[in-house]
Amino acid sequence: MAQIKRRKEHGHGETKKNRTQHIWGTSQTFNMFLSFPAFGETMSDIPSDLKYAKSHEWCRVDGKVATVGISDYAQNELGDVVYAELVEAGTELARAVPIGSLESVKSVSDIYAPVGGKIIETNPALEDSPEVINSDPYGEGWILKIEMSDPSELEYLMDAAKYRESIGE
């Protein structure tokens, strides 16, 4: 833990009395109980209202329709997405089959159907702005919508706590 030096020793006004540390020329209250990820690590955003596949796709369910995207963790690992190739609306598919691929500056990765059914819509914004997957993976960066043929397949997916554990966070 960093030692806070007295004013006359350090010259920035830090004292044990006011417990203030100067960072980049500004004052911030010192809190020794804050917990931060290690240098270079980030904590992924993992909304608790979604279901997650081991392959890092998420599902938001509204009735029989599942909106599908990739997790914040996945988009971070993938890097800047530059192209999205998706199967066409109207396609019937089974759970865990490829529904497309995402090309990033690092690699190309397949994405998989977390549930089976009929694709009823793909995200038109991805044609011109695939980078929205990076900037808003749970909102505007959704990938497609599936009318589920068997909603019980949701049981194969993880809740947020299990997904966080599976990615080691």
C-alpha cells in the first residue's frame, strides 16, 4: 500500500490527517478499501438479465423471441470488429450451429446459435457499422433475433454468475 507523505516531505499537501492523494495534478480522496483489476485486466460487463453460452453469445428473451449478441468479454478478446457475416433471415437452424462470423483486426471467429429456431431478423446496422458490436455489445450491437422452436433449450445456457465464473472474473 502506498505511503502518504507529510506535506513538508512531499510538497503536494498530502497529510495523514486529510488522507488525500494527488493524482495527475488533481486531488482525490484516498480509499484503501477500493478493489481494482490488476494492471492490464478489465472487468467485463455481464448483465444479469441475460443468458450466456459457453461460446460467449448472449440471449435476451422476450416471449418466444431470443435476441442474440456476443458478450463484452468476447468483443474485448476479439478486438475491433470490421466485418460481420450472418445467415439470412428466414433460415431455420438448430442450437449450437454457426450463425455467422465476425472479422476483427485480430482474427475471424464463428458465432453460434445459443438456441434453435428460425432467424426472424438480422441487425441491419452491422452492414455499415460492425464496430457497434464493440461499443455497445448488449444494446445496438445485437446480432440477430431467433424465434425459438424449443424455449427449454435456454436451460443449456448460463446465468450471469456462472458465465462470470467461466471466464475467470
